Amino acid sequence: MLASSFAPAGAQATRLRPPGPDRAWVASVIYRTRVRAAPRGNASSRGLVPAVSQWGTPMTVLVLGSRVGPEGRTWLRVLLDRRPNDRTVWLNSEDTLLRIDRWRIAVSLRGRRVTVFRAGRIVRSFAAVVGKPSTPTPTGLFAVAAELRQPDVNLFEGSWVLPLTAHSDVLERFDGGDGQVALHGRGGASLIDPLGTARSHGCVRLANPAISWIATHVPLGTPVRVA
């Protein structure tokens, strides 16, 4: 994983430039904090967000916008790893550390490819297996929620699993989980489905060298556009 230069959000958030094709803002949650339905401290609660994700990795969220609330605090509109897929909440910027992310991932369902951008330029492009018609890969804007090296590259998910903030639109539960979609490698039975096909339950499968390259270059919170 790339080392990232973080800065206190309270010092920077009022100067946030809007996200663009060459950059995004990503926030690392410092400690367990409450998120709100609107950018103000007395807005209805939308639950608590921990500093550590369910996978034991730092809780890192994609920032979609910012606003100064009536108390003079800067609030961040962030994308959470929860259903529904387009659910956003507001987080007090003082509870986070911010960084600029120059990376982006684009998943083309028609082309069955994963393309990685840095600063708006294509860096790599990889053939992939995407969801079959009955269990399609959901479309929209998501983010990399975790990066998990797998202990045995010969098992179904290959060398790495990168869960996204995306959940299947048709599977509420799958393989003991809640139908979460991931980018992952290939091994065992998953090798039966050739790259460039649409045969998965919604996840995006890549060759092990491809997913390993992504996992070791692209940081947590990176935006992933599936279309």
C-alpha cells in the first residue's frame, strides 16, 4: 500500500476543491464518530462509524462534497460501506484526516475491463470477469473499502480481495456475507470462467498479477466507477 500524507481536516476542509477527473478527497476516520443526515450537529443521527473497518483496516471513506454548517464547522458528505449503494451521510471534518487521491478505477461491464487512472491518465488496463445477467455487477460510483491479501492464491478469490462499497442489487446474502461486491483475483474453480466473460455473481475477477498490482498501488478509499 502506498504511504499517504494525511493532514488534519479541520485545517483544510474549508479549502477543499471539488472532486475532479484527476483527483478525489478521501477521509480517514480518527475515532468512532457519529454521522448525520444533514451538515449540522443537531441533524438526525445515521449511526456511528468506527475508526477500524469490519476487516480490521483503517476506516477510509470517499468524500463527495463539503459544506460549512450553522455552527461554523465544516462537514463532509461521504460514501459509506452500507446499503443502499448510493447512501451518503455527513461527517464532521474534525473527526477525520484528509488526503488527495490521484487514483481512479473504471470498470466497464460492456468491455469487461478494469482500467486504472492516475491524475486523469490511464496507467493500466486489465481484462476481467463481470457479473452474469442474473446477478449483474451493480453500476454507479463506489470506493475501495479494504485491501485483503489472501493466504492461498490457489483458492477461488486468488491473491487479493478488494471489497467495494457496493452491494449486489439481487443478492441480499451470498457465501455467508451480505452480498458485497469486490474486485478479486482468480484461483481454483474461478479459473473455469475465462477473462472477458460475464459469469460471476457480481464480483469483478482479475488475473492475480492484475489484482496484486492494483492492491499494491491504489490506496484505500479510491473511487471506483462501474458502468
